[in-house]
Amino acid sequence: MKKNLGTFLGLSSWGVGAALLALCAFTPLSRADVIVDNTARPLIGSDGNVPTAQVFTMPTSGAATYTISSLTLSLGAGSSGTAEVYVYNATSGNPPSLGYNGGGNALYDLGSVNGATGVVNLTSPSSDILSLSGTYAIVLAGSGTISWDYTTTAGNSNVGATGTLGGSYDWSGTTWGINSGQFFQMDLNATPVPEVPMTGAVMGLGTLAIALGTALRRKIWAAV
């Protein structure tokens, strides 16, 4: 690769290495982090009072923003029909702070799920952003006999999870009512949005400029 790149740009081996180093400064590393996961906790029952919601809080350290990469919900046995899965702001700890109105004030609509599938996986577009330390709610709203499995353990069963679970709620038609000691089973993964450090950007541009300048100077000398 170095030889081909050097031939194309007219760079020496040193120049090719410098150019590659510069490019590396702008190459982000992405990975999906487990935010919350309590799917391995003991199954206690299933709540069919849709709309239902599970609050969670993003990690307090790490990237400034994340994109949702996948969400797994554990649906109750015998569920049928379809449900829509939304993400709401829950800044006050209650989902959503403006009240539920059929998803009209939701941050994101993650799509529809079939209740008969039991466990579902959703992938959202990269525009679905979650912020560091932000508090949100996953809302399951459906028709038919959709129900969501729950456990009585608040903690994550996945030791790699970096976020925290809040309370679970049912919508009464006018307000959200908290389910005491009940937490819906779900697994949420999100990918940090990479940021190029300023020092890396400056070093990368400087190194690339030196490499290209050297190559251009050699070409001029060769022409003379």
C-alpha cells in the first residue's frame, strides 16, 4: 500500500508514512457500548398496560453523545398485535415530561414490533442521538395484547453496562403512574459519536502538509 500510495503522490517512504499517520489522526474508532441490560434478571411477570415506559440514564463519563445501535425488549408470552417503540426525554425522571400523546412529542420513533416475536431487536438511524448523563424513557405503545416482561431487580445484569435504570411506568390516560419495584427487561446498546481531538487534528494536518510539501519540492528540483 505504501509503495502504491507513494507512486501516486510522488512521496518517499517517509512521506507515505507521514501521510498515513496524518490520516490516522482523523480515523475514529467506533464501538457499541452496553448502556442498560437487565434481561438476565429473574422474570417476575408481564405488564400489559400499554403505553408503558422504562426510564434510564446515560453514563456520566465517556463521549458527549451516542447513537442508538440496538434495543432488545423482552415481550410477554402470548403477546400479539403490534407496538410502536419511542424514545422520550425524561428530564424530570418521569416519561415523558410533557405527557404522552401518541408519540407526538417523542424524540425518536424506533419503529414497530410484532408482539408475537417475544424478543425484538431495533436499530435506529444515526440521527437518533442520546447525550451523556441524559435521562430518557423507552415507551412501548401498542394495540392487541402486547405486554412487556419485568423483574424486581433494578441493577444491570450485564457487568459491562455503563448507564442506570430508572423506574417503570404505566400511562393512565392522563398521567404516568410508577410501578413500585418493577423494572422492564431490555438491553440497550449505543455507539459513542467520535470526536477528533484538536491536538490530533493539528498534528495530522501538520504532518500531512510536511509530507506533501517535501514531495512537491522534490518534483520541482527534479524538473530543474
